[in-house]
Amino acid sequence: MTTAIDYLNRRFDVLAFRGAQPRGDVLLAQTLFDNNTGGEVCTGVQKLAQRWVIEFLTIRGSMPYHMSTRGSDFLLWLRQGRIRTEFDVRAYFNFAAQQVKTNLINEETATMHPEDRFQQARLIKLLLAQDTLELFTEIISLAGDTRQVILPIAIAPINLSV
Amino acid sequence: MGLKVQSISELDPALVLAAQDQLSQLIQEKYPEVELTRGVIHDIVTFLHAISGGVCQTEVNRVLDSRSLLAINSNPLLADPELVDHVLSNYLIERKIGTRARGNITIVVQGTATMVLSADSLYTANGLNFRTNVPITARPPGTVISDPNERVLELRGDGTCEFSVPATAELVGETANVRINTKFTPSPPPPRFVTAFSANDFIGGTATESNTELASRMEDGIPAKVVSGPLNISALIRSQPVFADMKNVSIIGYGDAEMARDQHWIFPISGGGRIDIYCQMDALPKTTTIKKLARLIEKRTSDSIWQLAVQRDDAPGFYEVSAVRRLVDPTDTAGLEVIYDSRGWDISDDAWKPDIANALEAAYTRYQTSIIRFVDSLTPVGDLTTGMEQEFNLAILTQPFIGDLQEFLGSIGHRSLMSDILVKSAVPCFVSINCDIIKDATESAPDLDQIRTAIADRVNNLNFPGVLYASQITDVIHNFLFGTQAVGPLDMHGLIRRPDGQTTVIRDGAVLSLPNPPSTLITHRTTIFVLYPEDIGLNVVNRSN
């Protein structure tokens, strides 16, 4: 079991998705601080998961200048109506995950801690409801550590009746 | 482009990236524990800072691009105009601000009833818009008027009347300096409208100087403004506000092949001490209209021959009498045929006289005079008596300010004590150009008026080039073409009115070269190309296949 002392002198980022618990599904708050506590930082695989989520949910081309090639096309494809079935979700997730992987690896250096470096993202499960798409993903670091993230994505309501 | 960044969308991505990399490195050195790959600090702190840094660096670069003559000359288009103005003010050079062309439009209407033309009426010529300056009331013929905004309708003899209104171009620039008798189209046409044309040359239109033009004029600010070397003389001329808009000047002196005035000795060798200055005062020559008294010298079966003298002060430095009309003839008629033009010179009244030995040396100077004979085929011969005198309207083509410039440079305060100086209108080569513009049948035609204006603007600003290349013309035309449109073969034609009164015709499809015999004073240092937009024939044809 890792303890806080294992993360001494490691690089950290500000935590943007707060409220994670060791076990169970928890709806995270997308906030840097709240009324009761100040901001928090994250490192290790949690930081890696945050990197992956930000990259995955950034529509490619939506950021200007040198960042225009960052992000993935997953949300764009979703908005364009290309993703209609569970099969589509899996296929396009794999396309987008490859785009994210390329971007994350490009900015990594050999001096980074293996737990901070990306190895793979897997789609463990998905739920496609009338107005929500939930992606259960697992982020795996180069050190082999994993972190599960559930991405609830609102989608345009569809008529499932025939 | 100002110094300040107006929108972050105009930032160079490389500058933003460099700013982010720089900040990331500084943070990493001071706080190695902060994660600077993609994440919250990256997106919210360093990336936003990089945009701010990109703004600052862009503005710094703009200042660096404008701070010195070296930077300005290396890329004048990048330099900020305000900073360039500041730098060049150190050399006593000021940017010329563009002005609008002004002139008069003659409007022809049916009938003699009073008509009112409102101010700000829109008229178009050569694709350019002009607005009338004031409301004009045109009264029937014979009416006595006192208001400056009133006109008396003048009968044209065909049931129509004409009157003129002052007008100003909408845009600044010299392309609006349209020639006399250029057709104007009203929008909308006033009641009883028949036609409209320019009553005289529109003048005064000048473009605001670009950084390139301003920087190229810097050498006029540095030299001493005296009659000495070519740069000094050019600087002296342009330092005078009245001559500041002079287009181009070519200065001939000792040792130049074109200089013959310094050989007025026993032996035909150059002795120096003479300066000839060939001037292009404006992009196009101007037409001066004057009334002259002519004498009937011969009555023939169906027409008569008249003679008049153009004195040296009538149109100093003139090229030719472009039209002679009876006083009753409208200015948009062709005019009478000039059959004789003999040049002389007149320096008799001047305290200081330049050394002029013959009419060739006096040609196109302020001392030039001329005897003109023309045929009047319109007036019935039976009413005329040989020796009788009658006034005619003369349209004379000349470069403006030639007389004023001669007076200025020849004055006791500016004249070199070691040489005399003679100012001349640059020898004109009147160019006409014809070509096809080929397009697909489904494509719309390009704006031919704009193309003509742009071609004329390019050719008239070539600065004593000596040769005119077809590629210079097609280069201009291509700026206005789109789709599959292309330029066909060019036919370039030049008519040189030589200082000896003869004409030389040159013609070529690729390169129009001056014949270059210094003895006739036609060389690349004396001769300019003159191209009026209406002398450009553009024919749009559909591709056959």
C-alpha cells in the first residue's frame, strides 16, 4: 500500500476533479476549491488520469496556437451524430484514445516518473441511455498503476421507440 | 497595422509556444515539483500566460521592426507607420497624406428649362465614384445669375444644353485624376439627362505614402538641398511644398550622352556647366485649356487654315496641342485638325538666360514657343476674310509646374554659379495596350475598369524605366482574375513625341524598348511611359473548348 511519503519530491498538479474515494462510484466535483476546503493537488496515477480526461474531453482544434493539435475528436464525433450504437462508441473511443495517447506520449520525457507516464486507456464498460453516455475507463500508467474514471457525457435525447 | 495587438487571434502560434516554453522552464527551475505537462497548471496558468506573453512579444517585435532605418528598409511592410514617421522625421521627411481628386463634370441635358442638381450626387467614371460638391441650379440661356451655385445652360446646337458642376472623388489616390472628356455615368440619372463628361482634367488626387515609398524618399532628406549633384537637386525640388508631389526626376549633366548643351564651343566636346532636368511632375500629363486668337491665313474650297502662336507662358513645357475647338463647339467634340506645329523658344525678357542654341534644346522647357496651324472645316468659308482674327479654344497637354520649377531653380538664390540649369517635361512615350482575357463561358467577367486603372497606375509610376515588359502588365491583370481566367497575348504600342517634333512608333508583344539614340534625346534617362486607362483595350472572350 502506498502512503503519502512515497510521493515526496514528485511533481504535482492542481486537482480539478475532486471528491474521489478509495472505493465505489463517486460523482466528482469539477472545481479547484469549495467553501470548506482550499485547493488540493494530485500526483501519480491520479494526476495521469486527470491529464488523460482533460485531453480526451478537449475537442481537437478548439484550443488556439500550438495547442490546436491537442485533444481528441470523440466529442466532435458525438456532436456530429456519428456515434449511434454501442459498437460505434467502442470504435470511436479506440480512435480517440489513440489520438490522446499520441499527444500524451509526445510531451513526456524519460526523466518523468513511470507512474506519471501514460501506457494505455481501456474502455471497461459503457452505458448508453436516452440522454446520457457513461464511459467506464481505466487508465494504466507505465509503472502499471491503474485508475478508473467514469465519464458521464450528456447526449441529445434520442427516440428509442419504433 | 498599429503597434498594439487588436485581437489575440492574430498572434503567431510560434510566439505563444515560445512564451509558454520560456515560462515553463523558469517555473521548473524555481519549482521543480510543479507538473507542467497537460493539466490544470498547464491549461490555466502557463497557457494563458503564454497568450499574454505572445501579445507582449508581438508588440515588441513590431517596435523592433520599426525602430531604425535598417529595420524599416529590410521590411517596410512590417513597420508601424507612426514609428516610421518618427524615425524619418529625424531626416526632415514627412509622410504625404492622400488627397481626393477634384474637377468639373459637364452635364448635357435635353431642353433649356431650369434644372436643379442636388449636392452629393453620385457619378462614376473608370469604375471610380465621384460626388458633386454643391447643389447647382442651371438657368435657361440668357439668364443673368449672381449666385456662385448657379449656372447658365449653354446651347450645344442640337437641342441639348450643357452646364458644369464641381465634383470630388470618393477615394483618395491619383487613379481618380481622370482625363478631360472622360465619360461619367450618373446614378440615378437626373431628369432630361443626355450625357456627362469631365470638363477638364481632374487634379489633386494623391495616394497616402506607404512605408516603402516614404523610406525610399529618405535620400531626399539627408543631402544638402542645393543645385549640385542629382541627389541634392532632387532633394531641393522635393523640399518645396509645391513640388513635393513630383513623381520622378532624371538629371543629366557633364559626361552624359544626352547632354549636348555643354558643347556650344568651337570644338564639339563637352565643357560641363550645364544641367538638364527631365521631370514627371504627375502620374499623367495635364490638359490646360486656354483661349487664343488665331489669324486666317488661307481660304480653301470648303475649309480654311488658321494660324496662332502658343507663347512660352501659355502652357510651359507643353507636349502638344491636343485639340482646337471653336468657342461654340462643346468640349466633347473631336476638334479641328492640327496640320502644322513649329517649335521655337523665347528667352528675350529674362535677366538670366539658360544656354539654348536650338529648338531641340528648348523643347518641352518653359522657354518653348510654337506656331500652330489648323484646318477649320466647320465654319462656312463664304463668311470669312483672309487675315481676319478669331478666338479658339485650345487644349494643351503638358506637365504641370514646369515653368514654376524653372523659375525656382534658375532664381538667384538657388542657381549654381558654375552652371546653368534647364527644366524640361520628360519626353513622353504614349502607350496603348490591347489584350484578350480568356474565361470559361460559365464564369463572370472581371472588373475591366479596375484592371485598366491598375495597369495605368503601374505603368505611369515606373520612373524612367527605358523598357516596358509585358509581364509587368500581366502581373497586374492577374490580381483581378479568378477561376480559370487567363491573359492572352499582349500588343503594346508606343508613340514617342520626340523633342524635335517628329514621332517614333514602337510596337512589341513582349518588351517595349525605347530606341535610345541620345542625339534625339530619347533614352531611358529622358523618356517616360504615359498610359491613360482609356488607351487600354481589354477584350473578354470565352474559351472555345
